[in-house]
Amino acid sequence: MKNFLVLSLFLFSVSMFGQATIDFETVGQDYKWNIFANGSGDSTALSVVANPNTTGINTSAKCLKYVVAPNADPWSGFYGQSHGSFTLNADNSMITMMVYKDVISPVDLKLEPPNVDHKVPNTVINQWEKLTFDYTSAIGTTVATITLIPDFPDPRTGGSVNYMDNIEFIHTPVPVELTSFSATTVKNSVQLEWATATETNNKGFEIQKSSNRVAYVTIAFVDGNGTSTSSHEYSFVDTKVSGKSFYRLCQVDFDGTSKYSKVVEVGELAPASFELSQNFPNPFNPVTNIKYSVASAQQVTLKIFNVLGKEVATLINERKEAGNYNVDFSAANLSSGTYIYRLQAGAFVQTKKMVVLK
């Protein structure tokens, strides 16, 4: 670690780990954070500020803010030792923390000892999200230092603004043991299937979808089975699919605790039928684009004819797998007029008109 700056935030008491939550409002005082590796950043990089969004899952009035300088090291963060040592046990070894960040990157909450990085990435931008850091494997270890690296990219490509709140040292076993989660395409739909081995206070699952793996929206909710020691299987069919899609589950407990699953990806679905689209632009000079869809693997030809039926160009003559395609056509060597383009794929034949206007 290097470039240390000491900042006293007057937030915590020596006995802070006897508290259930570090809320940056009511817990303790005289706790010192030591900033490190923040490049040209200074002591103003770390401060207690107003909550940037009190309408979501975190309604606290205040939170902790850390601004990472663009020239900071990837491991830029802060650590504290003045709380005194404490021993990890069944009551404080599952640590949760709210984060609100303007970048997607790992968050490292590191206890020393055991001096092992615990990196958990956020999955949304500029929204509060609860992350869980599992230290149950280190129960019995006496901790002297807590280190927070809220934005840990590799390599760093720029600065970031990070908010943190409600750090809880609790024992919260994962309410649901998820054993599988998969997505498969079925015609024009995506079928999601998942299974659990055990469930504790499981209210259910939010099914969340994204087109870019950054911004997710909830598209459905599937009820859970409460508390159960038996395995259960679940499924959901998404019929509104276009292009590549990413899915994840947000398992919700009856007390509001939530946890995200891994993300599964589905590529662009194969079209349900053969289709030849109208070229665009039309009329055109000299280049236009032609889109077509192939429902199953076929030998495909796409040809251009004049109004007398004479072939003037062959754009496609090859075997194509099922999918959506497009091809550009240049009429630079053709005169103005109306032309016919024809798609043939197996027994499917379709023609349309295009107009060259020079």
C-alpha cells in the first residue's frame, strides 16, 4: 500500500463490531480511515454525505462516499484499525454492505487477518445493491484491520464515485441453496429452469432480464416454497425475446433479504419462418440493404433480376444456418429503373421490387 492519508470520520466506537450495523449515522465516533493508492486524490476523497437515492432499497439519510481518482491504482481504497481486534464467529462472519456505484467492478471487503481478498462485483449502475461477503470459512480468526476497496478493476481505466452504507456483521445463511440455473431456446421463446436443494424463508424469485448485462428489469416473479429441506424445481418461459438476452434470479426472503444468481446468456433466437424483407432505402442510389430470415439450415440464393427477367447479380449462393441475415447491394453499374430480387431457401421462394433512382 502507498500514498497513505489518514481521515478521521468520527463514525465508530471501539466496540463497533458489537453493533449489528455500521450505518454512518448513529454508530460510534473517533474511527480513523487510512486512504491509500488514490493517485492525485486527497483526504476529501472520503466523506459522509447525503444518500444519493433514498427511494430504493436504502432509505438511510447518510452514507459513506469514496471518489477514486482517474490515476489511482486499481486497489485504491481505505483501511481502519482503531476499532480494536475481534474474532470471527457464527454471529459476525457473514458481512453485507449496500453499494451505489457509477461503474461495474469488483468490491473488495478485506479482513486482515485472514488477509484474503473477498471480491464481489456489483451488477447495476447508480442503484443501491446489497452485496454479501462470506467469511464463514475464517471463523475463529482474530481480525485487526478492515479494508475496503470499492472499485477494484484490472486495469483501471478511469475514476469512479462509490457510495457505501449499512455494513452488517451478522450470520445470515443464504436462504436458498440454488443447485442449477439454465436457459434454453424453445422456438421463439426462452425457457428458464432452476432448482433448489433447500429453502429457508424463501418468498420467491424475481426474474430479471438485460440486453447489455448492465441494466436489468424485473419481468416476472415466481413464488418460492418458504422453508423446506426438500429439493424443488422451477421454470419460467419468456415469450418476449429479441436479440441477445441476459437473465438472472433475485431470490427474495420474507424479511426482504435478497441474493442474485449467476447470469445466463441466450443468443439471438432463430426465426420462426423464412422471410424476405423490403430493401432499405428504397428507392436508392447506389447502395441498399436487404434483410432476410432463414428458419432452418438450407442452401440459400439471393439474386437480382431486371424487369425482363434477366439475372443481373447474385448476392448469395451458399448454405446458411438458421438465423437473421442482411446483405448490401450496390447498383453502381446498373441504370435507373425497377428491379426484382428473389430469395430461395429450399422450397421457400419470395420476391420483392426495388427501385434504382439516379
